[in-house]
Amino acid sequence: MHVNKVHSVFTIGRVAKDLGEDEDWLWDVANGMDPEDGVIWVYGISDDSVMAFTDFGIENLMELIRIHKEDPELLKRWNQ
């Protein structure tokens, strides 16, 4: 039997605040992450949704932040 060990997630807004990063920029950095990377989508009553991260996802995101800060051109190339 599969047991989900994720007991909490953090919204992208919370992660941006905690890491001192711009939320829109962080969204661009995290946009390519998959559920196995620790990112999930949380859906509300209406059609709104928000990106959220497990602890593992935050670790992966921090590595992506480091990579993107070392090479800011990555996002420009990705978005073209």
C-alpha cells in the first residue's frame, strides 16, 4: 500500500518571501519542475490554482535558483 509522506506544502508566495526572491521570477524558474521534483498545484473552489512545493521541492528550487543566478541568460533562452 502506497502511503503519501508529504504532510505539508508551501505556496510559491510563501517560498518567495522566505527566500527573499521575486515571486514572478521564481515562477519562471520553477515552471519546468515536475511533481517528482516536489512541485504540485493546489486548486481552490473556483478556477484559481497556485504552485506549491514540498520540502524536497524547495531544495530542488534552491538549486535551480543558484543555477539561474549563475547564468541569468537561461530564462531568456528558455522563453524564446
